[in-house]
Amino acid sequence: MADQITPAEVLEVIYEDTNPNLVYGLKVKEFGPTPSGDSTSTAAITAKPLNTSYIRVPLVGEVVLLLKAPSSYASAIRNTTDTYYIDIVSLQSSIHHNGLPTTSAKEVTTAATSGNSSKYNEAASGNVQKPSQPKLDPNFTENPSVKPLQPYIGDVLISGRYGNSLRFTTTPKSGKFTVPAKWSKGDPAAPITIFRNSKQTGGSGKINNFVTEDFKKDDNLIVMASG
């Protein structure tokens, strides 16, 4: 179906504006029903963002969702489409990165068979292709100390990959939270907006353990409170 949503692995992020039709574009490889081979021998395609007003730049090795929609060349007499990406799939449930680059091999090597009986037997059984072990985007510096924000009742959270965040919240009256809020005594349903920009270091526990804004330890916090 033309309107079907399909997943694809990000092979390259286009950071240049030399092609005006590929601003914020990606080169991706769609997932098929069977494991795919090298990107040069399979269908590596380009995809544009569905909404250029909201951009979440994926990393090489992450997975995005694709759909087909009318292109800029579509008209009443000609129905042409382009491929657009919607968003990143949260494979790791992480705000930092969701790369799983081994889900589709980028390179395939063929095992040699001459002069080696074990490799000949392997080839005879049909196992002649060995996928390489691609890595996450080499330009990305991973920081396992970055943790997701603890959600509170009715929150809207926007989180960057590096310890920057924006929380639209209020003072929670109650709730079973892993990390209690560090603010209290606010008027019921009074809006609170918290901007945080803090380099995450150290920490303990798993990568997806919750944290909350810390008014003593975070590098920078801006709090707009009503009431």
C-alpha cells in the first residue's frame, strides 16, 4: 500500500543544504521480510522530514518510520510521491540514543572456501554470508550518564540527548514516583515551566533510571512558576 508506514535504518544524515529538496534529509534502508545485504546492493533511498517545523535529527544506526506522501511535483493530472520520515523509533526507550545498528547488516562478506574443508562444508550448507558488526554513528559521543526525567501527573516533557530538557508541569499532590519532585506547596493546578541545561556526569543505576531537576546540583535551571 502506498500509505503504509514502514521502518528503516538510518545510513546517513544529510547535514548540507546543497540540494534544496533534501534539507534535513536522510539516506535510509527499509526493513524487508528477510535480512538485507550491503547498502550498495540493496535499495538505499532518501527520505525527507514530514514536518520541517519540528526536527529531531536521528543518528546513523537508529530506526525511523517512513511513509509515502505527495511530492512537490504532484498535480491534478500526475500523482507523484516522495518518501518522508516521521520520527525515531525508541528501540532502547532512551532519550540519549536508540541505535541498534545490527538490526540490518550494512555490509556482507562472503566466506572463502578454497583449501579449507570446514569453510567448504559451511558454504555447502548455505552459510556463505556473514554480516559485519556496524557501529553507532561515529560522530556521536555517547554519555551513559544521561537519564530520562521522572514524569509527574499530566506532565509534557521535551528532552534533548545531552541533559537539556523542558518540563511543563505543576506541583503534584500525590503519586507513586521513583524520584519525588523537589518542589512543593504550589497552588493546585498552577502552571510551572522548568528549563534545564546540565551536563550529566557520574550517576548510578541503569541508563533509563529516572532523574528530576536538582536545584542544587544542575548547572543551569530556569523556573517559571505561577502562584
